[in-house]
Amino acid sequence: MQELLEAALLGLAQVSAATADAQPLVDAAIQTQNVAQPVVDAAAQAAQPLAGAAVELSQTTEMLAPALAGAGDVPVMTQEAASTGMLHFIAQSDMVGKSLFVILLIMSLASWYLIFAKAFVSYRLKRRSNNFLREFWAASSLEQVENEIATHGANEPFAHLASHAIHSRNHHARYGALKLEEKGSTDSFVMRIMRKVIDEETARLENGLTLLASVGSTAPFVGLFGTVWGVYHALINIGLSEEVALNKIAGPVGEALIMTGLGLAVAIPAVLAYNAFVRTNRVYLAKLDAFAHDLFTFLTTGQQVPDSNGNGRGPIGTAPRVDEPVGVGASVAPVPAGGE
């Protein structure tokens, strides 16, 4: 028992010694707490404005969330817009749709080629014809006109008509009717040759107009058929889909309507060009017919054709005759022997 009491007293003494040793540490910790407390209070005061700014930032973020969501949808809308249009319609169409597009493209290329080619040819013929007519009316005789044609060539309808008419008159007067097509008088033979030349020149001027008329009349219907075909397939695809929305209908139908627009774009220039060329040819052939009348008069009677003032004009190829000038297609009095 005595030993236990001594052990307890010894432990108590050790605890008292340890407590005495730890007292400076406790005092230092209390002093550190007293020094750190102002710093903590200052940090708390400085954190209060930051907390308010964080709350305001959170509210602003919530307000801008719909706008940010819409901005995120812009690339999707752009992609959807890029997936519509003429090229998309052609790419997703079947062989019938692609074939109709190729047909319209070929029609457009052919019509524009004819428009530019015939416009250039018409301008060149008009310029050459004006030059020939000016030289023809300034010539002193048909022999001079024949020499000019032999020198420069007959490269336009007026010179072609004059060359054939003068040659046929000289040939028939020199050799007579050697073949069946040369039977009849010189006047009738010359008239047939001139009529044949005018018909050939008319056919040459009208070359290509049939294609322009065909393109102008059929291109709208080709485009309309493409629209009907596209709308038909669009409605079938909509019927097979699970969702039916306005954008699902408007897109394919709008793409199908492009074919109608293409058909009109091909047809309108062709129709306008056809009307312009028909009028130009009509005016040109009227001048050619009037020139043929004058030329026939020169070749058959040798008289000048009076103008509006009653004065004669043009070259004189043969000796004058007393009968009236006759035109192409009119009856001609027989030429007396030795009259030419």
C-alpha cells in the first residue's frame, strides 16, 4: 500500500512538472490568437464585397443563359440553311430530277449559243448588205456590178441574188433552154432563179429559230414537271416520317419549286430572242424582195426603176424597152429577137 501511494505521488509530481513546462506554449498560443484575430476580421470585411459581386454575377449569368443558348443554336440553323437550296435539291433528287435538270441546262446553253451566234451573223450580214447596195446603186452598169461580184465574191444575200440573176440571164440568152428547168423565156427563167435564191436565203436566215421556239415553249413545262416530281417525293418522305412540322414541309416543297423557276429562266430569253430575230428577218427579207424587183426590172427591160421623185436609179444593163417594168412573179412580155 505504501508503494502505491508513493507511485501516485510520483506521477502527480510528473504531471505538475509537465504542466509547468507547457504553460509557456499555452501563453504563446493565446498571444498568437490575439494577433491573428484582427487579420481574420479584416479578411472577413474584405470578402463581403466579393460575395456581393459573386451574387450579381450569378444573376447576370442566369439572365444571359437564354441568349447564350440561342447563340449556341446559330451554327445549327446555318447548317440547316446550307442543307437547303438548288444544289441540295439536285443532289438528293433521283435520276428523273437530275435528268430534267440536265435537259434544262442543255436547252439554256443551246439557246444562248444561238442568240449570240445569230446576233453576230445578223449584224455582219446587215453591214455587208449595206456596203453592197451602196456600190450597186453607184455602179454605171450591170457589167460593172458583175465584175465587182467576181472580184470580191458574193458573201451576203443581195450579192448572191444579183450574181445568180445576172448569170442566169446571160446563160439563157447565150445558150437557150438546154435542160428542162431552163424551158421558157429568159424572163421566166430569171424569175425562177431569183425566186429560188430568195427561198434559199430565207431558209438560211430562219436557221435555228425552230430550236429557240421549241425551247421557249417547252422549257416551262419541263420545269413544272420537275416541280411536280419533287413535291411528290417530298410528300412521300414526309408521310413516312414520324414527325410532321412546318419546316419539314416547307423545305422540300420550296426546293421543288426551283425547277419551275429554272424552266422560266430558260424559256424567257429564248422567246424574246425568237421574236427579235423574226422581226429582223422580216425587215431584211422585205428589203431583199424590193431589191429583187428592181434587179428583175433591170435584167428584163433595161429600164431604171423610178424613185419617189420620178427619177431613174440604178445601173442600166440593156437597151430601154417601151413596155412597163415588171416585178418578180408578174407576167412578162416576150423579148423580141435581137432585143438584148
